[in-house]
Amino acid sequence: MDAKQAIEFMNQRRLDCIVHGGIETAFAKHYDLAISALSKQVPMKPVRVNIGRTESITDGCPVCGWHFFDAKPYCMSCGQKIDWD
Ligand SMILES: [Zn+2]
């Protein structure tokens, strides 16, 4: 099972918790936390972002928009894994 499959599995379990209602609804928050953490491990391509008033374009984090000045494996701001290939 890879990270994407694990996220899909947890999303389904999360929905099951919500459908059951009651105390099960509280468990959905645990899945939210796990899904959020695991999603950062699935590499995403950087996006093109504008750096403020200088109007120069650079690579940025697809999640939070952090500007990369060099190719780091993870976003320094939010921890998202970046796919530079
Ligand atoms: Zn980020």
C-alpha cells in the first residue's frame, strides 16, 4: 500500500465515521489529521508564483505558495514534499 492508497483508505473510513454519527463523528478528526500529515509525503510539482512587487516569477509551493530560491526536497513553510523532476 502506498501513500495515495492509504489516503484513499482513510478517506473512506473517515466518511464511514461521519455516516455512523454519534461518537464515531469525533473519530473523523483523527483521520483528518492523519490524511493531512500523509498528504505532505506525496510529492507535488512546484507552481509558478510571482514574488511581490518585483514581478519576477519563481517556483513556489503548490500548497502554501512559499517561494523556493533553490530546489529543496520539502517546503520550508508547510512541509509538503516537492517533485522537482
Ligand atoms: Zn508549502
